[in-house]
Amino acid sequence: MSEAERPPHAVLARSPERFSPAAVAAVLARRTGALAFDVLPVVRRSWGVVVESGPAEEGEALAAELTAAGQPALAAPTSLLENPAEPAIPTKLALSNEGLEVLAWHGALPPERLPWARLSALCAAGLETRSRTTVASGGPGELAAKAVRLGITLATGIPMGSGAPRKERVVESRDRALVLDLLFLEPSRSLRIEAARFDYGVLGARMAYSAELNFLELLAELGTRAPRALRGKGTRAILGKRPAAESAYESLEDLRREERWLLTLSALRAAL
């Protein structure tokens, strides 16, 4: 088959553990004449899918260059890129030697058993959540003034107004929401465990009082049950008990881009 007849190829980093956006950006910068600093944000957003689609021969050459630079890579037809299915959200699980059994869902879905051999990737993430609350402004001075007015009212029976309009301010609070996507192949299936609304009874005597500790325990158990499943950046950070920033993702869309990469690697059986 001539180069003109070959289908477009994608280029993928082969090893999630060794993937370095900076190293990949340096290779791309040398090839294009661009600054690595300018290329780096694009590489980070694309995760391990270094090139989405391009001529097959160029893709193979880039894969070889990345591999030589310590970033193992491969070129494969773009048509083989996987897309994770829309996630269903289980609330209660049971684990056996054969597989994972979903006992209850968010939504009217029947129980389902999924074999461990089909579990292809474990992708945990910390997502920043923000909430805003409107509160009345005040402080020690305002509280003291209210106490004086109340005392005068009680002593004289004459209601004393505040003398000033009530002020309000918006307070923004930030928190971290933990999620875990379980990606299955043959056929494609995606389950999303939301740490804050999941029944951790599956842990039995190991269940703690903290949702975050239970989440870590469940993640470790699932990793043990499916040792061949690929682990995303957030999963490796949480299991390694590294700083929360290392398991943070900008958004669910960011997480899904990593999942697309890992699911494709698993489908190709190309990960190191």
C-alpha cells in the first residue's frame, strides 16, 4: 500500500507512568521550529494523544523520535482511537473473584456484573468545586451596637432601629470533589463513582468515617482486583498519597481526554 493509500494515523504516548508533557513538547518544538513553552499547553490538554491525525509515515517518524527521546510512542490508524462511553453512576457495589457487581444506581438501571478482565482503566480525579453564599456583613463592632440597642429597647420599651441599612456580602468557598471512572472494554462501558454519594458498605470492617479515606480504600481494592488496568495520573497520585494538587484536574472534560488516551492504549494492548 502506498503512502497515499494509507489511512491517517494518530501518535500516542505508550506509557502513562513515563509520560512527560515537557519532554514531548521539546520534541515537537524541534520538529516545527516553535518554542517548547508555546507547545506545552497544547500537549497538556491533549494528554497522551500527541497527534490526532496525520500522514502515516510522518506519524511513524514522530513516534520513533519520541521513543528515542525517552517517551515511548506508537502510531496507529486514527480510526482506532477510542471514546469512553457516557458514565453511569453506581451507588452500591459488591466485589467477587469473578467481577464487580453493581447493586444500585442513580437512575432506574438493573443490577449488573462486569468481569475484572474487562476493566481497562482506573481514572480517579480531584475536581475543584465552588459555592457562593450571601451573608449579612458584620463584626464585633456591629454585634456590640446591636447589644446596646437591645438593652435600650428592653429598658425603655422604645424600639431602637439600627440606623443603617443592612449590608450583605457574597462569600465563596472552595472544596474538592473526588470521582473515579471505571472504564471497561468489549463492549465499552463507563462507571463513575462519586465519593460524596456512594455507599462504602462494600468495604466491610475497613470502612472509615471519612468519605475521602473510604474512597482511597476502595480505589486500592479495585486496583488489586484488576492489576492490568491502566491507572490515570490522579489514580497514581491518590494511591501514592501525594499532594492533592497532583490528583487535580481542570474539569471533567480534562479527565475524559486522559481516559480517551488510556482506553485506546488498552484496546491496542500497547501500554508498557
